[in-house]
Amino acid sequence: MSITVRMMMMPHAQDLALPPATEHAVGFDLVAAVPADASMVLMPGQRSAIPTGLAIALPPGTEAQIRPRSGLALRHGVTVLNAPGTFDASYRGEVQVILVNLGAEPFTVERGARIALLVFAPVSAVKCEWPVPSEEFWR
């Protein structure tokens, strides 16, 4: 199955490139769009929304998932707090990644650093019946 997703780099990230996915990759690396002269330091236990400079326009029936990078988790204890984070087709703002430092040392997020993965997936449309009488619910 192939999904076409429109992507745009925002003005504060024009010098950053979305790393290309390899032929068999399931997603893309997201990079930090923090200012070059103002790296962000996450102290142990601290969390923060990290800008990526990327905006996406998903087609209906599609979601984008923000997933942790295993290397950051293993080496530094840094992960995506609400993994997987989800964007649906109605969202058009900047993709941000909520990182948390679960490690013992401060972690510096520098401009252009790979901080998470962006994976796309189809989702089902759901039509809910509500309220349903209890005698019908359990059938």
C-alpha cells in the first residue's frame, strides 16, 4: 500500500533536511529544529516539546506516529514520552516531539540531531452507535 503525504519545512528549519528513508524503511528520522545558538538541555527527569520544523498534510484515513529512536533510549535514556504520539489528517501544524530524559545525565538536543521516527499508517473510520440499550449491547 502506498500513501502520499505532503510535507513542508517551516521557515525556521529551511536549512534542515528530512533524512531520506531507505528503500525498505518504515518511516523517516525526525530532526531537532532548535536554534543553532541555543541547544536545549534536558536534565534527568525533564521533558520538553522539541520542534522539528516539519509540517505534514495527511490524507484522510491516515495517521502519523512519532516513535522513539532505540539508540537514544539505550545510550542516554531519552525517549518519546507519549510513544507513539499520533497526528491525524486534521492536524496541519508543526510536528513536535515530546522528549523525556529518563537517564542519569543531562542530555543536549542540538540542531539537526535525529530525535525520533515518523511512521505513517492507515486507520479505520469508525461509526459509533450510542447509546445502545444494555440488552442489545451484550448480544
